[in-house]
Amino acid sequence: MNFTFLTPVSDVVLAHNELLSTQALGKKLRIHSSQHGIPDLDNVKIAIIGVLENRNDVNYIGEEFQLNEIRKAFYELFPGSWTTSIADLGDIHKGESVEDTYFALKTAISELIRKDIIPVIIGGTQDLTYANYRAYDDIIPMVNIVNVDSKFDLGDSSKPIKNTSFVGKIILDQPYNLFNYATIGYQTYFNSQEEIDLMDRLYFEAYRLGQVSNDITLAEPVLRDANLVSIDLGSVKSSELSLNQKHSPNGLDGKEICAISRYAGISNKVSSFGVYEYKPSKDDEITSMLVAQILWYFIEGVNFRVKDDDFSNENNFQKFITLVDSQELIFYKSNKTGRWWIEIPFLNDVNNKLKRHTLLPCMHQDYVEACNNVVPDRWFKAFQKNCV
């Protein structure tokens, strides 16, 4: 595999790892070290990659950063009753240009996904999500992205890409592979009304911080439908983070961001996961530990994946049909997990993106509302997108 641009995990972290309990996570990982090189990836299910790129930060002033503290905190944790093998492949350093870093990351991610390994990216700035998205160009025709963020990051796509404007590039750059973009935990006052209107017009999904904090399970069907999940640490409220990281007094708390991370792991569809906008500082233990726990919960979720979306065998599910405004809505409920889906009908006369009946993850609540003659919002948006 072509991983020449990955540098080993630092000796400081490896020395720290030697002192840990034999039961600690750091002792169970396959680690890229200068002594042993890139580990064997046979049977590895999850691979961690650090990316030391932050030049597209709108506030970039030349500062360097490293991920040693996150690794130390992560290695110290104890694994759950996991069966998956995990590798830490080290770091991608800044290339000559940011585009070089993007290329290295895109190459690494696409190689891992082809080997059925889930890349977990720990990054500098969130514009790296663009490189992550491009890794899917030759792998799947349409990509669903979920961004856990206080902002939409749409920005002006005619200007150079930045960590606050990468989504505009994803939408408008060819090849056009984006099917759905959903933001979890956005805060209205950080987003212009034009951006909020644009999200509506494009039938993208946006879940406000209040909605998600009120009922965290809202995030589960959205993440079940995602291929790529990108977390901006700016979505977390400042009291949970170190001094350098403080962004907003309001935001997701530690428990909520870990629950979202676990939902992403449980999703059978999520094939890459990233945590971005990490800024180390001297009092950094709290942020690095939170990132370590976000990674832990994602891996925990992956270990508890259940193949419950096979609807070819009638014993696996129950089917429910309801009428809403003379529109027949068909729901499926898995007998294994109790999770729900709704069918999006295929429109014969439209050159649409979905070439068959597609099942969209939903909640039991959507079925209850459909029985009361209310069209589920997710279904409506997916149906409209299908007609475009």
C-alpha cells in the first residue's frame, strides 16, 4: 500500500505507552513506529491517521501543532469488549502546499476504504473534510455527509477554500457526488439567514443545537444514513474544553458529542470519520481527553454494528403502510434492532439520482406522525431532492 507520506507515531508517545497497563488500549493497537514501520493491516477494521494541516484556518498565523497529547490520552483508555483490530498509522505532515496534503489524505483514505478499513482522521482544520469527500470519487456514486458543527461552513465557493467555507466547494466542484449534507448542532446566530435559506433550498438537513440537546436520538437516523462524518470541536461548548479551544458558551456537552460519535459508529454505512479543529495548549489535558473519548465511543459503536438493513427476507422486518394526503408511505421496522426506515418511491419519469426504491432511515416517531397525517420532514426532503 502506498503510505510513504505517513510519518511514525512519535517516540515520546511510544515511551509513554510502555508505562501503561498491559490492558490499556495503547498495548492493543498496531502502531506505525520508526522501529517497526507500517504495521500489517490484515484483519484491521479501523485505522487512525493524524493530519498536521492547519494552513486554511481563517485565523492561521503560522503556528505548528502536534497530536501527541490526544494519542497519550487515547492509549491510556481501556478497550470495551471489542473484537475489532485497530491500527494507528501515524501522521500526514504538511505538504509543500495544502493541495499536497489533501492529495496524501485522499489517497490514504481511498486505499483504506477499498480494503474495508474505516479511516479515523484527527485533524487540524475542518477543510480536510473536502479531501475526505474526494476520496470517494471512484468508490461510490453519491455521498452523504454529516457535519457536527455550530456552523454550516457553506461559505463563498468562488473564493479559496477555508475551514469555514469548504462545503461550498464540495457542492460545486466536479464531479458532483454529494447527495445529502446534514448539520447536527448548528447555532442560528453563527449562520447568516442566506445560508439558512440555501440549506432549505438545496433540501439539506439542519438540526439546531436545542433540538439535538432536547432529544439526542434525533441524530441517530441521520448518522445511519451517512458515509462520512466530520466533527468540528467548535460544536462543543467552551466549558468542556481547554483555553485555546474555547469557541462558544453554548454547544454540545461531552456526553452528547460522545453519544453522536457512538451513533456514527453503529451506522453500517459510515466508512470514514474525522475530528477536526484541535488546537493544543499548555492546559490541554481536557480537550485531548475529550477527543480520545470521542474516538473511543466511535470504535465502541463500530463493534456493535448489526446488519439490520437487509430487507430481502421477510422474517427480518415488519412492514407498515399509511396514507398521508393520498400519498402512500411505506415504513419498515427491523425485528433485530427495532430501527425504522421509510421508502422513497422511485419516479419513473424523472432522471433521478436513486435508481430503485431507496430506504431512508427514520424514527418510530416519524411513523406515529405519518399516522396522524403529517409528512416526515426527512422523507419530504429526500423526495424533493430525488425530483431535482
